[in-house]
Amino acid sequence: MKNLLKFILIILLLALLIGAAIFIAKSDLSSAGNSVPTEDTALMISIDGEILNENSFLPVESSLRIDVNCSEYTVEIIAGSAAFDFRHNESLVKFPYVDGNFNDVFEVVEDEKFFTMNTAKRSMTMILESLYPGEEITDISTLDESAAYFILRVSGNGETVEIPLTGFYEFMKIELDKTEIIF
């Protein structure tokens, strides 16, 4: 009888330990997806609480504030893979093979937990003239508004988030020969 009582007690203790282990494992797994990001977690950037990723579209604003969940991060705007041609001081240039600081063009200003940037400049002429001030920019080839000509790259916590910047356009310039106009 004593042996049977010991056996039942051991089974009950094992069941209690297994149940506690399952409860702890489930509570850790269920709260993992709902945790608030901290500096020790994955890099997250957001606008007004909405988390940004490679499928995000940035709104067009003259001063866009983007929050970052870590204090040590870098922001870099780089040329994307989309290509077009233009003339810079009469020389043919192929974009994205250009030199320059796109952070200055988009007026990126970094702070401790956020940065601001100007996304309102959508004319490629305006962007290239900001990149090459006082120099002649002409003959910009046709642009695709959905193409990623620039990429916003934010790095921190050992990770990088890249967001394509789209929606760039170019004005069509038409010159009429006054001698050929018939009324």
C-alpha cells in the first residue's frame, strides 16, 4: 500500500511539473508577438505609431518625422536600382550612377529617437538641381512614378530597414516654334 501511495504521489508531481512547464512556454510564446519594442529588440521605424517596412509608402510632406526605437542608428538615402538618363553640364549621366549626398537633398536631420526628412521634392529636376547646385541639368528621360529611384536605409540594433522612395516625376517641356503656328 505504501508503494502504491508513493507511485501515485510521484505521478501527480510529474503531471504538475509538466503542466507548469507547458503553461510557462505558452505564456512566453503568446506574449512574444505583442511586446513593445525596446532598444534590445529588432529595429523598428514608424510614423505616428504605424510601423514601416519595405512595402511602406512614405507620405509627401515637407517635414516628415520618422520615429526609431533605438538611440544609435544611421539614416542614409541611396540611389535605387531604377535607371534613367539626364544631362549634367552637357555630359550624359546614367542614374543611379551619380555622386552626391542624397541626405542633404532630402534634408535629413537626425535626433536621438527620430529623424525628419523632406519628401515633398518629387520633381527629379528639383532633386538633381539640389544635388548639383548652380549646374545645368537637362534632358531627363522618361520616369516611371512607381519606380524606386531612391531608397531610405535605416540601420540600428544590428539590423537594417530599407524603404523604397517612389512617386517621382518630371515635367514635360514642350517648345513651340512661333513661325509654325497657324491660326
